[in-house]
Amino acid sequence: MTQASICTIGDEILIGQIVDTNSSHISRALNSTGIKVTRMVSIGDDHDTIVNSLEAELQDNEIVIVTGGLGPTKDDITKNALAHLSGTETYRTDDTQLQIIHDILSSRGLALLDINIAQASVPDTCEVIPNRLGTAPVMVFRFHEDRFGHPATLYSLPGVPFEALGAIPDVISDIKAHFKVSDIHHRTIMTYGIAESALSKMIESWEDNLPADMHLAYLPNPLTGVRLRLSIYGGIKEEEEARIEEQLKLLKPVLGDSMYSDHEDTLEGCIGSILKQHGKTLSAAESCTGGMISALFTSVPGCSEYYLGSVTSYANSVKENVLGVPEEIIARHGAVSSECVAAMAEGVRKITGSDYSVATSGIAGPGRGTDEKPVGLVWVGVSSEKGTETFSFRFRHDRKRNIERFAASALNTLRIKLVNELTR
């Protein structure tokens, strides 16, 4: 199977000034093409380090994709390092990229400067894939098998995410034209409400009996739960998909309600599908989650078909005056209580006229916790015409992670209610 390495160049990544999102997008594109990614490497802005690191990656992989270090300023040294790696000191001007640079600057009312023109200058050892979204072209360096023991190609992409993403289709087309690609078969199972370690124990027998060529990965995420990914590298597409499907049939009864999807999905996406299928609507009343639940639902395309809106009732006065939570409930039980979230859920359902509602109230921290109501405690209320139920959860993270866990737990609680009332 053809292997690839993804390298990012720039001190700004190594010092944590920016987050590398390019590698994940490139990796997904390569994977779906049938190219196995072996490594992701971050390299600092040093000429020798760049050359030595890329030589090592080309030694181990047929494809190396590099992003970053191609800007017009003097600190961008990748182009010179690539010229050295490819054995040249001679440059040529790529006329197509130069025209793109001219058009981009003209459209912005900017003058064409020498440093802009220099971006169209490339080592004479490379081929160029024009970058129509920016000024730095994609450079393609092909190495004969005598150099690294196998034919190898290095693709140098701009580091700006918008431009790097735009270049991916052209790079993939070039890869398909020059390399043998194999099928990679993945299937994703989404679970929530069970820790990774407990999940591993639950499915231990099933996992131990997987075929030798079938690989399982555990991918935890606070907002979506633990994602299980089954993979087979190579083989015939239809046959391997059928084999994975057989394994899923054995797994689903073991997971039970912990599984909410047998494909790549989110809790909010799953809930939306159920609501749309049954023609039901939803609203939310949030205190400790501060609008995160609403943000999750409204991030789903088409959510206007079922999501009516929310009330972010952080202050007790809003709980009482907007949602209609009785003052005596908060005085007697406090805002973080079963009684309060039940009243919040019923109140927002009444205000919006929704079929279902979900409410949250908790203590995200780091302060204001007590022995009776510690930091990380959240109460969740879910309501429908069939009744209102409340549940409590306790997490032990920092404020940001607690809020994420609060929101996800609320969504999962709502999901289970929808499944029980609408699909069974």
C-alpha cells in the first residue's frame, strides 16, 4: 500500500501560536483515496532541519505533503530548502501563477511588488500546480527511485488553510495519476454515556474475535462520546464492506442504547434526524451550558425544521420571570436541582410550543461548589407531553470541559427519551 507523510513547517506551530488543521484535512483526503498516512511531522523554520527532516520522510514514504513556509516575507525559507533538497540553485518564473498573483492584487486595489512577483519564482526542478486562491503555487518535486530506493513525490502546499484545502483536489488527482492506490474501508460506530475503558471491557469478547485484518480504534471526544472505527486496508470494496457489516450485526446488541449511530454522526445530528422523521419540534432552556446546546443544534443544516429556539437563563431572575420557575423552588431547592430543571424544561416548552425540550443547570466551576452540590454537578431535565424526567451527572474537569460534558450529557439524555417515546 502506498504510504504518505504529512509535514507542517513553521515555528508558529511548534510554539503553539496556531493550531495545525491542514494535516487533518489532508490526512482524510489521502485516506479516502487509499493512501496510508504513516506520520504527521512538525518542522521548525531552519534550513538544515527542513532538508534533513524531509529527506527522512521521503526515505520512508512514497509521498510527502508539506504545508507552510511559502509566504512573501524573509522568514519563509521552505522554497530554498526544497530547492536544495532537489539539487538545484536555479529558479524560473511560473507565468500562470504570476498572472494569478496579478489578478488577486488588482482585485484588491494593491500594487504588484517585487516580493509578490518572487512568489511565482520556483526551483527549476519542480512542476507547478497553480494556486488560484492565493499567491504561493503548489510545487511538485519528483524523485527517481535511485535517490530513496523507491519513486517518491513531494508536494509543497501553502500554509494558509483556505488555500491548502483548495489545493487538495488537484494534489489528489496528481497522486491518482502517478501512484497505485488501494481501497481503505472504514466504518464508524458512535457511542455515548460509557467511558472508553468500560466500553473496551464491554466489547472485549467481540473485539478479541475480530478477523486479523480488521482493525479497531477507540476515538473519545467530550461532545460526541467514544467513536469506534473499524478498518480494513486493501481488498475488494463490496466484499470488505459486507464483512464489516457482519461484524456490526454482532456488535450492536452488545452496545445497546450506548450506540447512537452506525456511521459518522453527532448527538445533535442524530436527535435532529429523529425529530424530522417524526415531525416533532424541540426547544432548550440553558443555565450552566450558556447557549452551547442551542449552538450545537443550530450548527446542523436544516435544523429550522425542528429546532424552535432557546432561553439562556443564567440568572435566577430569568429562570423565574421568563421561564416561570416558581420562586419557592429556587428558594427551597436551589437553581441546581431536579425541581428547577424540571420547571425550566416545562417552561420553555410552554413558551415555544415545542413537542420536546431539554434544560440544564449545574456548577461548572472552578468555584461555588459545596459538599452537597460539588463543582461538576449538573441536573438535566427533558420534557414532553408524556411527562418530565430529570437526571444528574457529575464530572471532574475544568470549566470548559465540564460545560462540554454538561451539554453532551443533556443531548444524550434527550436522545434516549426520543428513542423510547418515538421509535419503540
